[in-house]
Amino acid sequence: MLRIPWLKSIGSVFLSALFMVLAHPPYHIWLLAWVALVPFFFVIEGQSIRRAFWLGYVFGLFYCFGMFWWFVHVTLPGMILFNTSLAVYFALFAATSVVLARRPLIWRCLLVACAWVAWEFARANLLSGFGWAAFGHTQYQHIPMIQIADMTG
């Protein structure tokens, strides 16, 4: 098990969230989406399910507050409650990823990608029904990627 100091773990999680935020509008740096989760995966690799859950939750907090800070114009308590509740989906993804890490590499890559899609689908359709800022939204200016998604979903 790789032991990363707590502060480095939080820094890596923050970097991943920052890359994800910058990949979305209004920044439109869509290439960052392709590497955004790398620091996050390095941090959760080999961690317990509980620690991965909390690191995923911190990632979700950074990401959601980075993406949806402007909800403060509606209501500050509502924005805080909403973002902290959305972060749970990222925590569940991190915990799922750690469980799937026990699989052979090729299966792990495929299953972790499926887990991301499944948790995004859950975020968009369960409880909150909030599908904004999905991973695929970062690629909207990349026409070949959009056309592949048009055919494959």
C-alpha cells in the first residue's frame, strides 16, 4: 500500500478537481479532461475503502464548489447543502474504484470507466436529478468525439 502524506493527498485531489473545472466552460480547456483524474487515481490507489471514500468526497467538494459556486447568487445555505450532497457521488465512485482495483488491469480500466459513467448517471437521475457538468460535457467542442458519442452514447 502506497502511503501518501495527508497534505499531498489533498493537494493531488485538489489538482484533479481543478483540472476538471478548467476542462468545463467557461474555461474550455477540454484536453485537461483526459488527464484530470490521474492525480486522483494515484492518491486512492491501494487505500482502504473508507479512506478512498473520504478522498473522493474531498474531490467532490472541490469539484462541485468549483463548478457551482455561482449558486450562491440563489442562496448560500442552499449552495453549500447542494454541493456537499453532490460530492457524495464522487465519494461513492472512489470507493467503487478501490473495490474494482482488485481486478486484472484490463478489467480494472474498463470497470472503473463504467463505474464513473454509472455514478454520473445516478447523479443525473437519482435524488438530485442534476446532470450538469458531466465528464462528457468537457468534449463538446471536440467534433470527432461528439460524433463518436452520437453513435455510441
